[in-house]
Amino acid sequence: MGLMPVDFYSVSPKEFMLMAEGYRAGRIDDYKLNRNIIFMMARLWSSKPPNSPNELWDLGDEVVQSSDDELAKLFEAVKNKNG
């Protein structure tokens, strides 16, 4: 992030958290760019190319959405297991 100690101690925890999230988002964007470049090269030159950039290199930034039914089933399974 490039913060000097005086900069670190002059920001609030909330400001630091926002700066860290912005830094992380920038790094993820850089990784996505590199992943897409490598994916295009693999699609052109590989005998068994990947179908998507995520298949080639998963960055772990995808958020999985769960439905209420799935969550209810999970809670019920845990309740039955413990009780």
C-alpha cells in the first residue's frame, strides 16, 4: 500500500480498512488481466485449452449466492446431526 508510519497513524481504522479494500481490489484487477492474457494464450496454443479463465486460474473472488431453501436444508441437517 505504500504507507509510511506517519501516514498509517494519521488515518482512522475505517479509512485504513477502505484503503486496504481498494488496494486488494486493484491487485485482483491486475490478476484478472494477467489471467485473461494467459487464458488467451492457452486457448490459442494448447492442445486441451481451458473453457474459461476461472478454470485456468481461480482467484477466489467469486461470491457464491445461496438460496433460502439451501440454507434451511443446511440448518436442518446440522440440527438433526446435533440433536
